Amino acid sequence: MSLPELLGHEPVVDGFRRALARGRLASSYLFVGPEGVGKRTFALKLARNLLCERSNPADLAPCGECPSCQQVIAGTHPDIEIISLPEDKREIPVRLLIGDAARGRRNKEGFCFNLSRKPSRGGRKIGIIDDADRLNEEGANCLLKTLEEPPPRSLLILLSNNASSQLPTIRSRCQCMRFQSLPETHLRELIALTAEVENPERAEMLVGMEGVTLAESLLWAEDAFWNFRSELLDVLGRVPLPIDALTQVVQTFIDQEKTPIDRRKRMVLTFHLAAYFYRLLLRWSVGSDAHIQGGGSINIDKTLARAVSTATHSLSRGDGNTIDSLTRMVDRSLAAGQQTSQNANASTVIGCWANDLSICFSLMV
């Protein structure tokens, strides 16, 4: 594996190196970590490593040139099964796991059936379930037989943003590997190594935001997202908060996407930015960063600094109501992101979130 795939995830890599060296690779893993942190990329790189025809798996250094490596890279390897949330669905359909009952194909096709079949060329079958948080209870139960009686020479990897989203029966049968948010220095290195970045300067500017993943940094750096970011911060910085303007700006941004999954991604990005903005105001309110309006010791760009400065002119530093309200606004924005992940109605989530923020503001001014 080359630097871009390893950077920042050394504990996970070391764990797999030890397991492979001892011949103790588990049959099922749960990869847990923030969205966009690299779980899927690592899972595919691990698959390439295990299926490589030239290298020793314990070295975690696939050649990248053998037929198997080339097929994994192209997404055509017959021994890799991958399913994810369809764009038009809120949950992973059961038929993807165990076949379509309406066509009389139940347990004769699907992810679990394919994983149980004899490997074609790699000596191992590897299954990856992306968006595993989107499994409903029926779908999760369909996996239990595979987890309890894993097919010989098979490896199952579930990708999850939150382990608590999985049924206890799933968690107890998988070895959990936790992927942490990458530190700023690693994010900057990855941005420099990532090809086709629309605006590297903007992306690097954004990596100082708490909890921002590489994927989010690259998205915000794109022109369409960057322009919306400026509009959103301009509205969030106004006191009192204009509810109609906030809902219109956010809803317009969301509606630009055609598929439900892309709309949800935009909503989550929006709520993450709002939570970060209110965290900055909270820091100012408790006096933890006296120079935050101008950037200070916290790395924020001019647009964000201007929005923070505009808002603080109407707020009282050290006031108990201000501190309490800003804390609630951070929590409310994070809750809106969680509601979005749980497939709540978009317009309802946005409207209730904006209204609750306005109520919090009314308690401060």
C-alpha cells in the first residue's frame, strides 16, 4: 500500500499486519469511523492485498500489476462482492442480500449467496457492505447466518459511521476496527497527493475545521459548494437569525441535487458547518479565544471570520444565557445531521432546525 492509503490509519494497518503474520485474520470486520475518512478505500486496498498473486499478504504491499490487482482496481474482480445503498432507496433492499423473492430467487442470488460460492481465481471471497448503517432489521438478520457460519476462505467487511447503528447481534460477531478523523497535517498531505482537486488552496484552508474529513474539505472547495458556504455563513452571522432566508438558502442548495442520497450528503455538510460556526461563537463567549474574530489562534478563513465577527457584535461575552443558547445550537445542528442520516423528511428537518436556532437566538439578545 502506498502512502495515500496508509496515512493516518497506522493503528488499523498495524492490526491487520499482526493478524496476517499470525494467520489470524477474522472472517468478519466492522469498519467504524466518520464518513469520508477512508474506510471504503482501505477496504478495497485490503482486498487487493489479499487477492494479489505476487506479494505476501502479511506485507500489505500488493504489486498493483498482476491480473488480480488490475481487476480490483478496475472493479471487475469476480471474487469481490460489494453492495451499497441504491440512490433511490432509504434502506438497503433485502433482495440485494438474499435475492428477489418476487422472481423466485430468494437464497439463490444476492450478496450472501455470492459470498458463499467457491472463489473463481483469488483463493478467497471478499464481501464489502458500504452504507451498512442503512441495513434495516430484516436485512441485518439476513447477515446473521453468514456471520455465524462464514463460508471457507471468505472475508466480510461492513462499513459504518456509527457502531451503535448496528444490531448487537451484528456487532458481537464482527471485529471492530475504528478509523479516527485525520489530523490537520495528514489532511494537508493527502490533499497535496489527491489528483484532480478543483481548488487545493481552498481545500487546505478548510482542513482546520474540527471534524472535517478529507472528502468534506474537497467538496467545500468546489465552486458550487464554496459559494453556498459563503451564503450560509452570511445568514448564520445575522442577529436576529432570519428564518426565511436560512431555510431558503439551505433548501435551494439541497434541491440542486437529483438523488436522495446526494441531497442528504448536502444536508449533513450544512449542519456540520453550522455546528462548527456555533462552536466558534461558543469559544468566543467563554473567552477561550479572544482574537477569534480575526482568525486568531484558530485557523479560519476570512468569510468565516467575518460571520463570527458580525454575530459577536450583538452578543454578550460571558453571559450565561449566551453560553447556554450557543451550546444548544451546536447540539441542535448535530442532531439535525443525525436526523438526516436517519432519513427524516428533508424540508421538516431544515424547517424545525432553523426555527429552533431562532428560538435560541431570541434568548440571547
